[in-house]
Amino acid sequence: MYLAKSFRKRATKKTPWVYYFLRESVWNPRTSRPRHIYKAYIGPHPVLTLEKAQKIAEKIGCTIDELKRVRGLKIIES
């Protein structure tokens, strides 16, 4: 599982919208390539409160420790 960053173009300003989400790479034997699966939306900043991290972990079926190991994702106490 890793943290992905996406950009969305704005119609009126030069700076794009930026948002983060979790993805997981899974090997696809049919195409012999990795396939990236969307897991959960993080938000405009890669910082989560402990409550939101628990909800995300419950939703995607992992533990808080697995979320803490994701590079670039910060979990703070509320």
C-alpha cells in the first residue's frame, strides 16, 4: 500500500488542486503487469487524525500499524 498524489486542473487559477489517496499494487497474471487498486481517499493533505485513520483501516481491512508504515502518511493524535 502506498500514498498517491493526484492533480486536478483549475479553470480559473494556475495552481492545481492536489489530493491524496491510498493505492495498492497487485500483480495481474493475464497482462503480466502490476495493477494499481484504489483503496481510500485521504484528503488534500497527507495527515490523518487517529479517529479518521481508524475508520479508514476498518473500511479497507487493515490495521492502524499498517497505515503508520505507509511512507509519507502522518497520523496524529486528536
